[in-house]
Amino acid sequence: MPMLPFRSEIRNSPSKQTIKIYLSDQSLDSRIKKHLKHFNEIELVETRESIGQNRVAKNLTVFLKDDIDIAKMKSSIDSSLWWYFEEGHLD
């Protein structure tokens, strides 16, 4: 089974919910961060160390602005990232 280019999860943190994006190729972190800047609903994207088993060493943590539906936003981010990888924006 081929490895997917990314995986995302909604996580609950003490301050607010976040979306964690785990990239198969961490060299793409900065490109994906730049790609996510077109979402007005995103307040901040940080590269963070991953904690836990069976995870990549780092992840992108997406913080949303207040009053944004996190489930809809995760779906929008996932769709956008699939488009990004399918269109071959990796060169």
C-alpha cells in the first residue's frame, strides 16, 4: 500500500482545537505552510515536534481564528492538500 502524502487530525489542546498535518515528506513543510496561507480562516501554522508513537518527527499545527467550524475547515484543508499533491505542485 503506498504511503499517503499527508494525514490530518483534529486535536484538542488546553487552549483551543487545532488541526495537525503530518507530511510523509517533511522537506515540504515550508511549501505546505505557504500553501495554507490562502485560507483566511487560519490564524497561524506552526511546525512542531510530534509526540507519540508511529508518527513523523514533526507536524504542522494549524490554529484557526475564533468561531470557525473546525470540521468544515479540516475538510477544506484536506481537499486543498489533495489538489496540491495531485496537481504536482512539488517541483
